[in-house]
Amino acid sequence: MPGLPGTGWCGALFNRRMLICVFTGFSSGLPLYLLLNLLPAWLRTEGISLKAIGLFALIQLPYTWKFLWSPFLDRYALPWLGRRRGWMAATQIGLLLTIAALGLFSPRTDLMAISALAALLAFVSATQDIVLDAYRRELLPDHELGLGNSVHVNAYRIAGLVPGSLSLILADHLPWSEVFAITALFMLPGLAMTLVVAEKVSPGGTPKTLREAVVEPFHEFITRAGWREAALVLAFIFLYKLGDSLCTALATPFYLDMGFAKSEIGLVAKHAGLWPAVIGGLLGGLWMVRLGINRALWLFGVVQLTSIFGFAWLAWLGRNEAVGAAQLTQLALVIGFEALGVGLGTAAFVAFIARATNPLYTATQYALFSSLAAVPRTLFNSAAGYLVDQMGWFAFFLLCAALAVPGMLLLIKVAPWRGDDT
């Protein structure tokens, strides 16, 4: 089985490249989880309907279409810090300002302005993802792709505890304007990282023309894989995260509808979501060193699928008229297992995407693959409110579990258990 050449697990984990992956993951995850968790909770507490909140998922369309402008980030550099670091700094400053600006408006009277700011936030966040993914792919040697991307995903999920836990707790004690201002400050660690790391030199150099930056990444992928194999890879990328992505689309409104207060959700998410995410994510990355990416996709995918049934169980139990220790324990089990399962599955999935990317065309190919992976989160999730309204929470979660199966079946072709995993 594949392992790290010339180094042990501790040496693989505790190096400067892994530390950088912590910061890239945190910076990437914070704005997305703000859109997924804090924004819906804010709108719900202000009396906005579930249908309207579900439609806010369409604001995330930039994550789906980011491959369209990724060639510009490959071709052009800003006049400071280098090609990758210049764009990293610009987007991180933009995110800090945009997040803080959200709190200046009221959902009851300024819903259109909030929609516009949220769309801008998604665009800048997607642009940051393009350059962070490219930088990380150029930073990590091939034998560290699984572990490095696991660390990145782990930090990505930990970042979600800021808008999904800390900010919710603060919202019970502070005005929303201060909550968003405090949340925005958590972009500063990523900006500090950008200012101190070294600019990486792409092995293929910089594309000499915009045409070269646009055409060659797609031509290389099709030529390398062949049309049939390329289609299977793209279908797998689209389907593997479909079920769990839809399942968590309205997680915070679901917890609220089950009778839990914002502070209770925040506190439980902090304790039950943090340690499974941290320990599971690190163990998952280390297991990938030994298992290889293919086997990790199978094993972690099963855990990811199974975690969906935790939500179905909570929905089957129904709304809590009074919340005590038993109910909080149930919520903790669901959040903890979801953090473990989805974190493991995402780590293997991101490593697979990185492996499918040619380092010569990092930004554009990575953006294409991750954009395709974001399609379910954007388009399907926008219908989540309507589906829940028609089906109820329990049937909705069973549907999510069924939608997770096709992606697992495609593993037979794109990542066979005994296939080449180098």
C-alpha cells in the first residue's frame, strides 16, 4: 500500500506544508459556512420563510461557475506579492469587508441588499478558493496530497464552527451588526499567512496567452483520460457529495424547527462537532497515507452516507416541546457523526480531485472539478425548502440517503478498490 517515502506519520503531519494547509482550509471554509449556516439562521430568526431561505442557495452559483474566470488567475498577476499570493490577499481583504457589511442591513427591510452582498461574498469566496486550491496543489508533493487535503478539509470544517457556533452564541447577546463584524475578523489569520508564505513557482510556468490558459487545461484533461473516462470522472465528481450536501442544506433551520435554541445549537456544535472533525479529519488523512485515496473513497463514503440517517432519526423523533439533557445528547450524536462522516468523505474526495489535476494547469482544472462538485450544493440545495415543505423532514432525509448511492456505485469505475492508487 502507498506510504510516505522516507518519513513517518508524525513527520508527515508536523511540517510547514501541513501548517499552511490549516490556514488555507480555515480561510476557505469561513465564508462558505457563513452562507450555509449563519445566513439561514439570521434570516429564519427574522421571520423569513423556509422557501425564501432555500432560494438563497442560488447565491452560491459562483462556486459552480468559477472555472469560467479561473484562467484569468492563471494568466494574470496583480502587481504585488506574486501571482498566487497577490490574488489570495486581495480576496481575503474583500471577504473581510463584505462579511462585516452584511450586518449593516435588516432582513425584514433590506432583503434585496442582503441578497446582493451575499452574492458578492460568494463570488469573492469562490475566487479565493481558485487561488488557494492552486497554491495548495503546487505546494504539496504527490505523496502528501491525501494528508495535506485532509488537513485542509479538517481546517475547512473547523472554520464552520465560527459562523455555525460562536456567531450563533453571540447572536443571543449582541446585535447582528457586531456579530458579523466579529465573524469578519476571523479572515485575518488567512491574510497573515498569505503575507508570510513564499510564492510557489508552477512547474509549467505562467500561460503566455489567455487562449493558452483557457484551452489547454481542458484539452489536456480530455487527451489524458479519453472521452469515456473523462465523462465518468466528471459524473463521479458531480454525484459523490450530492446526498450529504443536500442533507445539510438547511441543517440550522432544521435544528431550530426541532425546538432547539440558537445558543443550544451553537454550544452543541462547538463540542460535538469540533472533536470528531479534528480527530476524524487527522486520522482520516493518516489512514489515507496507508489506505490510498481509492480505498479511502470507499470506506469514508460509507460513513458519509450513514451519517445522513442521523438526521432522519432526529426528524423521526419530532419536535421537542422541552429541551433537556436527553435531547441535547441526541443533537450532539447527530452533529458529531455528521462531522466525522462528511469530514472523512470530503477529505478523500478533495484528494481525488487534486490527484486528477495536472500541476501544469492547476487553477483552471481544479476550479473546473470543484465547480462541478458545487453544482448539487447550489442548484439542488435551492429546492431543499420546497422539498421539505412537500415531504416533511423525515422523508427528505431518506431521499438524501438515496441520492448518495449513485456516486458510491461509480467508484467501481473511477476508483476501484484494487486499482492503481499512486
